[in-house]
Amino acid sequence: MASRCLEMKRLKTPDEDKNCVPVREPFLPQDVVVEILSRTPVQCLLRMKSVCKQWNDLIQDSYFIQKHISLAKSSYIVYFNKWKPGGNMDEEDDDDNKEKSKHEKFHLICGCDGMLLKRSNASKKYVIENPTIRRMLVLPDSDHHHHLSLSITFSFVPSTGEYKLVSIYEDTATGNEGCEVITAGMDDSWRPLQLPNSHGLNQRRRKLSVASAGAAVHCYRVTEVGGQIFEEVISLDLETECFTSTALKPSSFSDWKKVSALNWNGRPVLAETGRGDIKVLVIEEYKKKHKLADNKFGVSLGGAQKLMEGDDVIPLVAELGILWLWLSDKKVLSYDIKRGRVLRKVSIAEGYLIGKTVYVARASLANLKGMQKQQSSRLV
């Protein structure tokens, strides 16, 4: 909690705040009120903003919002892209109460703290939306928007309280990889960063898997040079915006094609899916060049075998002992690792497929400077 939420600002007591509705003694101390409200569901807090000015200020305070994100335990919402073979890709979710747009359509890129990064199918602009508080921010265009996007991550930096987006792209003219970053709600333009290139210009990229965890973005990159395969982890520290690159041992995984980078309970890992299990390598001490801790463990998926039906499986994220899995365009599962059983299954209507971009989140109050109220034309 301490790493995510800075020291709370002191707010006025009811006696000090003339705009607050007076209450009879005894009233609850401020710290007790904060503890109670930080565990209250988001939709209730949105109504509680009308109680008094003190509560309204508290609920919109950035420190309180981060405390609430860490402590509130609302149900998960699964956001994903749905598409028809031969048709366009649209963003979808499994929240039955959410209205659907009949206007401009967006597709999901990623998310952070209940906020969604989307891209317009028409204008190609990127927007950040919090569907819970119905506010959105249009991001400035990148100088490299015409290049091939390989990955975009959306992350919170606890030490600064900022949200940053990191884009990795391929220059369509040269084939070289590039990187740029923007602080959401703060920057007017994207900043270029020099992505490490360990094998020169003759390398051929075979795989790129990116995940955000632990205040850093981690990229699992597989390249081929002269017929040889090289695996490495490139990590970007989001506070210093400096890269480190670590080569993996050839024996780290049996099949690099089945390896993905993901967030595992706040730690960055590489996960290799096999027949009925997942082998996980924890990325530790990445700031020390040429050193990667050999911390590996396995997770059995025996309790999900009937639902998997031989489908391709991609692990998405692990949080609080729950592993979320994507299964071959058909469904998304939440899997209790300790008990070895499926807790929830998200399916798609017949005729549609689920894209590999899936974001699992809880509703939050997260807000960014410059966010505006959504227009009457709702996002899809």
C-alpha cells in the first residue's frame, strides 16, 4: 500500500469546513472516514460526493484514489475486442449494464487502473477513457503514427504518481524498431527513446511480447541472426526512462514461440504454456545488466482441461492467486491457481471471435489532468 499511495493530505474536519453539513458529536475521526470510504464501491462513492464539500474533495483527491484502487475489492470486468472473420474489430466488455454506442467505434489497446486505452477505427486517434466516471482524454498524435505499432503499454509510476504510455513500433521504411513515451495528462507530445539493439542491423525479429509490471515495462524479444536464435529481456525503468538488456540462456525455455511476458501479482514474468501447465520465470534484478535471477516455478492447469479442449492458451495476467487465460478466439477464463479450478468463463456470441487483446480490471475513480466528460455519443 505504501508503495502505491503517498501520504494522505490533511482534510478539514466538519467544524473547520463551513460548507460541510454539521453533525452532532461524536463524529468519526477523519482517518476512520478515509479508511471506510477507501473500501466502499465506486458507484456508491460517486453518489456520496453530494454529501458535503469535504467528502467531494476527498473522493476526487489523487492520494485517496490510489488508496481506493489498492483496497476496494469490487468484481472484475473483462474488456476485449470482438470481431467477425472478414469484418472490423470493436471493443466489448462483459458488463451487461453498460450501454452500447451506435456512433464512433474504438478498439481496445490496453488498460491501467480501470482506465482503457483505445484507438478510433475511423480517425486512428488514441484516447484514454474511464468508463466508470465517464471521462476521457484524447492523446496527441505521435510523429510515428504512420509506422507499424508493435506494442503499447499503459502504466502507473508509484514514485511520481504519474501514468505513462510506452509505444514500440517498427519503421516501415527501414524495418528498425523504435520507442517513444508520453506522460498522460501532462505531456503535449511523445518523447523518443533509443531502444537497445544488441545484434546490429542484420537481425530479424521473430517475436516481441511486452508487459508492464513493477514500475517498469519489460519486453521479451526473440531475434534471428545468421540462423541463430537469441532471446533477451529489455526492461525500461519508468521513473528514470532508462533501458537495461539481459540475454537469456538458450535453455531457459523449450519453445520460445509459446513464451509470453506478463504481470504476475505485480512482478514481471515470462510464461511458457505447455500441455496442461505453465512454466514461469520471474524477472528479477533486471536493473543489473547481464544478470537475471533464475527463479522458476510451474502452474498446473489440470482443472481447466475440459474447457481448453486442445485450444491455444495464452496467459494474460495473474492477480491475487487468480490467473486469467485467453483460449483461441473463443473464451477467457479465470483460474484459481491454488484450488486448481475455473472460477469464471467469458464467452462470445456465435459468429464472433475474441481478440488477443484482453484487459481485466475493477472499476476505479482514476482520473487524469485534461480529462473531459464524454459526449452524448458513447464509445463502444
